[in-house]
Amino acid sequence: MQMVDGITVDPNVMGGKPCIRGTRVTVGTIVGQLGSGVTRERLLEMYPYLTSGQIDDCLRFAAWRSQEEEIVFVEKSA
């Protein structure tokens, strides 16, 4: 999966934290609020300039970033 189109990372905006495109609202802010129990409806009240699709973008981005690939190194015996 490629980086989510609705999310930008710019070192000059919010210290380079991933943000919703065209805003200074970080992915971490939205995902953190959802994780603490704030509803999508409440988020849209708190940030009336956001859309439900942008909240989905934050969740997709967080899921993409959380994927890890485990590489196991095995030491050969002499």
C-alpha cells in the first residue's frame, strides 16, 4: 500500500508529523482521540472543516504505518 493521498508529511508543518492534507491536524491527534473514545460524530463537531473521509484517511495511514515486517537472522554454527 502506498502512503494515503489525503495525508501529507512536510517538515515545515507540525514538525513533519503526518497531517490531513491542507490542515495542521495531525493523524496522531485524530487516531488518539478515536482511541480514547471520542466518536467520529464528535470529532466532526470539534473539527467542522474535516470530513468523515479524512478521518478514514487517518485510520488508513495509521494502519499502513503500523505494519511491520519481521526479519529473522540466524547465526550459522562454526
